[in-house]
Amino acid sequence: MDKNLPIILAISAASGFILGIKTLEYLLEHDYKIELIVSQNAYYIAESELGLVLSQDKNLIKNNILEYLNLKNKTESLKVWLDNEFHANPSSGSYKTAGMIIVPSSMSTVAAISSGYTSNLIVRSADVCIKEKRKLLVVPRETPLSSIHLENLLKLSNNGAIIVPPTIGFYSDPQSLDDCVNFLVGKILDLFGIDNSLYKRWSL
Ligand SMILES: Cc1cc2nc3c(=O)[nH]c(=O)nc-3n(C[C@H](O)[C@H](O)[C@H](O)COP(=O)(O)O)c2cc1C
């Protein structure tokens, strides 16, 4: 994959903030350029699930995240946007990107994308990826799934999005939560075309 093209990474307010943050960690550690959008609603989840407190001051959020990941040397590779910043780079199709990963994706974000109602920057960026025929990976988090959720996900899939439910392959023999997270992040990266050895692959 062309490392000069940034990847849009969005974290919405579904359970599993760790999946978004670990995907970000891997990409930054491997020198990818990231345009990060964390939905306003996900700030609460970052704090309740990971103890990661994100400032309301836009200038401090990047620091909060890089400090948490112990990656303060990666400040050049990361741009952070608020979900109401419609003037942000990913909002325009003329801004070239390698595509977008939404991890985790709430059902509310899935519904907004599938209806084309671009209510925030995450939804607008996904809308741009769909219209520009760029890669869009959606990691939906909800259980059980209603017919409404399934219909919305089918619509996204029919429009080229890759739907990646965060379900563990037990053949990878996970022994810890870290192993489970690595399996899921590894699958997400695989599907985005990023080589990794985060999990034990099936091989006889
Ligand atoms: C602790 C917590 C966990 C949640 N987990 C989920 C979830 O896993 N999936 C989901 O679709 N919504 C979940 N929600 C509800 C969403 O946060 C809510 O629908 C919100 O409007 C989504 O906003 P966003 O899509 O802009 O990020 C959760 C809410 C809270 C407070």
C-alpha cells in the first residue's frame, strides 16, 4: 500500500474503543499517515473502557492519544479532527486517501452512512469513500443485530464497504484479551491490505 496516502481512521461510540486505539497504534508504529476522527459520543467510552481522558480542547486531544500510546515521536504522522469539523481534509473527495476504517462502528453511524445522511465528519468521510469508490472497512459492534441493523449493513456491503464484525477465530488459540484484540486488529489490517503478524494464522 502507498504509504504516502493517508488512511482515515474513525472511532465511534460503540463498545470496543480498544480496537480503534490498537489499530491506530499499529498504523503509527509502521509509519502510516493517519487522519483520525473520534466521535464526540465516543469520548465517554474512551474514558469508561480504557481510562483514556480526551480533552474537549482540540489542540490537546492528539497529545492525550499519543501519550496514552507512548508514541509522542509520531506527532507528524497523525492529524486529529473533531466530528463537527466539516472543513477537514477527509470531507472532500479531492483530498486523496487510501480509504477509511471505522472501528468500532456504532449502529447509529452505520444507519447514517447507509441513508446518506451526513450528520458528522465520520459519516461524511465514509460517504466520500463510497462515492469515490475508495476502500471502506466498517467494524460494526452490536449484539444481537436487528433486521434494521442487518439491512443497513447489507446496504453498505452492496455499496462496496467491507463489513468486518469483531468476532474471534478460536483456531488462533487466544489465551488473553490481548490475543483476542490482536486477532481482530490483524484481520482488520489484512482486509485493508496491510501485512501484519498480529495473530496465529491457520496453517496445517
Ligand atoms: C457505554 C456505552 C456503550 C455503547 N455501546 C454501543 C455498541 O456497542 N453499539 C452501538 O451501536 N451503540 C452503542 N452505544 C450507543 C451509542 O453510543 C449511541 O447510539 C451514540 O449515539 C452513537 O454515536 P456515534 O455513532 O456518533 O459515535 C453505547 C453507548 C454507551 C454509553
